[in-house]
Amino acid sequence: MAESLQGQTVIVTGATGLVGASLVASLEAAGAKVIRGTRRPAKDPAREMYWNGEKGEIDAAKLEGAGAVVHLAGENIAGKRWTESFKREIRDSRVKGTRLIAEAIARATNKPKALICASAIGYYGNRGDELLNETSPPADDFLADVCREWEASCQPARDASVRVVNTRIGVILSPKGGALAKMLTPFKLGLGGKIGNGRQYMSWIALDDVVGTLHFLVAHPTASGPVNLTAPNPVTNADFTKTLGRVLHRPTIFPMPAFAAKLAFGEMADALLLSSTRVAPLAIEAAGYAFKLPQLEPALRHLLA
């Protein structure tokens, strides 16, 4: 049963990002008092909490008595080519920051009721057409290792009997940012096409449902553990390409061969463009969440209206 968020304090890191900004608006509309995590000194102490994972600094007093902490911050994995130094940034921005927050939660006198921490379906790796759920084992590659360490960094909060949810988020669809926003220009110009052979599965989720599921997890005190945040109907890259072309009324006849993707993007191409990850959101559906946009074509028409 859902708890009322009226008057509850919810701390959100990554609050200015694509997901965070929409989540803050949703929580505030439900009556929650949202405190935004900021990695610079807080300019508005009533509405901001200073924290810095790299420096190991946090205004822990802000955590006292909070209803939940939603931790979304992390370096953008598609921000640039994966050099060894950038891969360290990707890992450290997730692992160090999460551990800092989890340890501060564990030390609090009046602990937050929940830590809801972002993770990703990169946990599962390239698995062909295998249907994956929250009990499926992790892969053995860079992103899977990051996700494993990321989720393990929440352990201090879990050991302190705080409810912990690790949200394994799929490919977020929004025209405001992320993968879909990058695809729109070439597709609108008629230059879109499948990547590689197009048979790789893409486990997507509309921004509306990312926000909806996170809001649901804050408000439902029985949800814990790993939770896949993906729509219940993953599609292949070829099907996604055809559907997006149909919605935009554009041809999709310019494929990107796998070798070209690897030349352009390096190691990131294998992990993000050519990897096949077919994920089922069993835990969130079992908890009672009803997806607003479970099918791809209606989702794209809604998002691009």
C-alpha cells in the first residue's frame, strides 16, 4: 500500500538531469519537500544538500529524518570515447558517491527510510535473446562490473536496516535527451537505419515511466532489492528502427555496419549499440506498478507528439 508523500522530505541527487528534474516535479506535485543534492556548496540550504563523492564530503545533517534518498547522479557513460581514464571516471562517480551516501545514511541518528539508487541493465551484458529478470546473474564485462560495484556500494545502508532499492534502468526514451534525442536529427533527415544486424534487443522505457516507477518506489515501503526499470515489451534494434521511421514518416534505409560503429565509438559501441539485452520488469509489475506506455509505437507517438 502506498504511503502519502505529503510533507515527507525526499533527497534527490542528479536533480538537474533528464530523470531527476522530472522526478522532482512529480514528487513536489504529490506534496513532498524535495532537497536537491548538489556537488557545489549549497546556495539555498533549505532546498539543497551539499555532497561530493570525489572529495568524500557530505552535509549529513540533511539526511536526518528523510523519507527517502533517490540517488541518480553519475558520469554520463555516453559522454565521450571510453579511454581508460574516462572508464575510471564512470566507475568512481558511481561507486564512491554511492558509498559516501550509504555510509552517511548508516551513521544517521534518525535514518532515512529508504535509499533508492540508480543502476543499469548493463548489469546483464550481451545475452542475445535470453529473457532476463532480477534473478539473472551478471555478465563479466566493464559495465556489468561497474553495476555490481555500484549496487554493492549501498550495503552500509542495507546493513543499517534501511530499505534499499537498486533500479536497473534501461534505455530511456525522451526527445529532451539521451539516445532518442540523438537519433532524431538523422532519422528526420531520412538517414536512419539499423545498427549492425539489427537483431540485438533494446530494453527501453519512456521517461514518463522512469519517473512513474521511481515515484512508486518512494511511496511503496515494501519494494526492495534489484528492480528492472524497463518497459515490458523490449524490441530488436531493427524493430525499433522501423517503428521510429514509421512514426516520423521517414525511410530507414541507411544501416550502420558493426565495424563502422566500432570505428566511430570504440569499446562503447559493443556495450551500448551492439549488445543485446532483453529484460523483463518482473519486480516492479509484481509490486503493482501499471506502465503508462508499455508498447513502443504508442510511446514514441506520445513522446514525439
